[in-house]
Amino acid sequence: MNNLYIVALFRFKENMVIDALEILKRLVIETRKEEGCLQYDLVEDNEHQGVFYILELWETREHHHQHSVTEHLMNFRQQAAPLFAEAVQVYKGAKIF
């Protein structure tokens, strides 16, 4: 079975970056503990304030599905919702080379 690669793009309101960073860090710390999580890295865009990426690598799609219903992800979604400048963009794929 192929690994699942995901890039999640977050754009937060510029005046909410400090709060956003704290809840993003908590999400990353808890997610890295999950079974099947091979990579879960938080990246801040160098050129756009309030823009962050999470680069994810999951052992299987099932592991990612299990992640999608965890308490820490649900808490993140609830806490982050009022901080977003726009909707989250998520890209999922499989390595081809």
C-alpha cells in the first residue's frame, strides 16, 4: 500500500498569527505521537505573514483517516476556525518518483 502525502495550507488573519502558532504547535506535537504518522512538519511561509503549511506523510490512508477523528484535531479545528483569513486548502497525493 502506498504512503499518503498531504500538504495543508493555512492562511490566518495577520493579527492572529501568535495565537495560531500556539494551536498549530499543539496539533503537531500530538499528531506526531499517532500510529502511522511518518512526518508532520509545520512550515511558515517566508514571504507571506500568517501563511503556514503542514507537510504530512502517513503510512496508509487508514492512518490518516484515524487522525481525522482524533480529539486533538477536532480541538484544533474548533480553536482555529475564528482565526482563519480563508478556508484551509488540503492537497493529497502519492509519490510517483
